[in-house]
Amino acid sequence: MKAPSVKTIFKSGAVAAAVLVLAGCASVNIDQTVKDTNDTTGAFTQGKLELSRTDQQLQARKKLSEELLAKPLGMDEAVQLALANSPAVQTLLAQSWSVMAQANQAGRIANPIFSFERIRFGSELEIGRLLSFGLLDVLTLPQRQGISRGLIAQARVQLSASVIDQVTQVRQDWVRAVAAQQTLQYAEQVNSSAKASAELAQRMQQVGNFTKLQRARQQVFYADSVAQLASARHAATAAREELTRQLGLTDAQAGQLQLPERLPDLPKEPRAADAVSAKATEQRLDVQMARSQLDTAGRAQGLNLLTSLVDVEFGIRRDTVFDNHDGTKTPRKGYELDIRLPIFDWGTAQRDAMNAQSLAAANRYEGTIRNAASQLRESYSAYRTAYDVAKHYRDEIVPLRRAMAEENGLRYNGMLIGVFELLAESRDQIASVTAAINSYQQFWLSDAALAASVTGRPTSMMMAAPAAGGASAAAGH
């Protein structure tokens, strides 16, 4: 049987290489990636996530932002505004596109190298042409493409996780801003009540109906309320500005921002524990990421086992020798193989590094699986505790304080108590309402954290100690 010629071998190899290269040259479709992210994080984005690259898209985002800012901004509307208006969200999408494009590049082989040489020796002129490429690059292309797909999958999971983080932060900052604004209103009421008490105490001391100590008690309470009011004003400003940054508002847009007067009511029923624990599955983003990292590390280890030992460059050569003396032209054809010999470096250190990375990825995956249910239980405990505390304030403490205030109003009308006792009772009622606002804030923060934790993005929530339901009324006596 006649052995195949070099030309036949080259043509067959070139065709095979071209097929493999073309199969691995698909570019990253960022629009499809964003659509998939919207599907994955639909409970957070409501399908509104978009990377704007045209003037038409930018104008549509601007119009939506103006519509949302024209009325008080609810929690869901705040998320829509952040997705439409925040440069940070657009940066996140663009960076993810860049990461996926780089990962896609890792699945391609290097371009072939064309070498040309022209050598004159006496009456002879030699022109050499060499087309070479990495043979191992072609042979290992399927493995490289597998690694590339794994890296792209990781980038997509990371994008979904980052979007969830961003939306969760917007939700929580909105809750803090509304709660701080609501708390400020009651701090102003406390300050007004304390000011009235202090002025009345001063007049009563002047006519001899109050001792210096009694007046000082009212005055110090008023002084404390002034300091608390200043702190509440700053807290409201800081929370509002933090929300402004999360929404990506300009100075003009920040001036248009309107927030609701109060936090939303509690849901009629809390989320069921069984429904939440059922979500601790392979669909969690942290589990998906750890699994993808493990698969990619395994593929990379197999590829590295070969490439760390040897590398082969294959080239097709065609030379032409011109003899000016004889007037002849002699063509020469052949091929070259450049083999890197593992003499000084056997690749042991590189293989050890890959083995360690694979071991780390395996243990990271195992740790993620073990921690998933625990993190979810912790988040649910914070959520349910916050719900129960807020419900307790709503159904027990605040109604009792209201009833006490009404009763003391009747007693004051019957001249059974004085005005200072009545003012002290009013301050205690306001303190209970403020504590109830804090409990509502804690619940909605925990609700946002639980929603993120269910998807595999646990957010640490420290439960705040509940404020006392009945502040001391000693200042009024």
C-alpha cells in the first residue's frame, strides 16, 4: 500500500483543524445571557435587566426613570429604577460580558504562524516558506472548549449572584430610608412634647408651683430630645443618600425622589419553613458555582497532565532554490516537528498546583453543600423572629399603649392626673411606636435577606435587641 504523501497528510490535518476551530469560534451572546439571567433571577429583576448599548435603549431607560420618579417610590419600583438608572448595574453587565469573552477566548487555539525567509548564497537564491501551528493546541481543542464552557457557565452564575446582591442591597437600603424617615417624624413629635413640658415647667417654677429639681427633670428630657432629633435627622439623610447612590441618581433626580410615608404592612402569614427549606437544592447559585468550579478544575487537570510534559509544533515547509548561474528553479517540500523535551522541567510543580486546585474545588463543593441548609435555617430564623416581634408590637404593645394614652386622656379631663403625666404618657406611646417601626424595619430587612439566601446568596442579618415596650415615665413625675 502506498504511504500517504505529506501533501495529503497536511490537507487532511488542515481540514480537521479548520472544522475544530470553526466549531469553537462562537462568540458570546450577551443579550441571550442577560435574558437567561432575567429568567434565573426573575423574582428579583422582574425581567427588567438590560444592557444598554444604543441611544434608543438609553432613552428608554431615561424615560422609565422619569416615570418612576414622578410618584412615591415603593420597594419594587426602587428595584426597577436601579436596574434602569444605575451605572453600577450597567458596569456589572459589561464586566460580566468581558469575563465571558475572555473565557471564550480560552477555548480557541492560537493562530498559525507563517514564516518567510530569503537567503542568497553565491549565485543561488533560496526562498523559504513555513506554515506552523501548535499540534497539541489542535489535538486538545475539545478539552479547551470544555474548560471554556465551564468558565462561561461560572461567569453566568456569578452574574446572577451579583444581580441578586445588587437588588437585595437596593431593597434593604429602601427599607432603611423609609424607616429612618418615619422615625424622624416621631422624633419631631417627641421633641415638641418635651419642649412643651420644659416651657410649662419653667413657668410653673416662676410662680412657685414647681421645684428646681422638677423643672430640671423636664429640661434635661427636652435637651435629650434635641440631641436625639439631630441624630434622627442625620440618620434619615444618610439612609436617603445611601439609597440615592444605590439607585444611581443624579443631583436633579435625587431632588425628585419621593418615598412612602411608612413601611409596608406585615404579610398576613409568614413564609412556611417547609417551602423555604425545599429550596436548599442543587438550584442554589452557590452550589452551582462550586459544582462548576469542580468540573472545570477536573478538565484543566487532565489537560495540564499532557501539556506540562510535552509540546509539539507542526509545520509545512515549501522552499524554492533559484540558481542564477544555471537558470534553474528547484522546489523543495516537507514538514517540520518542533518538540519541547522535558529535560529541565518535568512539570511536577505545575501538576502539583493543579492537583491542589482540584482538591480545593472538591472540598469547596462539599463545604457549600453542607453549609447551604444551615445558612437557610439561620436566615429563616432571623426572618421568622423578626416577623413574630413585629406582629407582637402591632397586635399587643402598640394597642396597649394607645389604650393607656386614651385612658390617661380621660383621667386628665377628670383632673385625676396633671399635664406632665399626660405628656409623659404621650412620650411613652411615641417610644413604643418608634420601637414598632424598628421591628418592621428588621422584618423587611430579614425578608430581603431570606429571599437572597434561598437562591444561594446568604446575607448576614444580626437581630437587633427589641426596644423596651414601656419607657420610664419618671421624667414626668
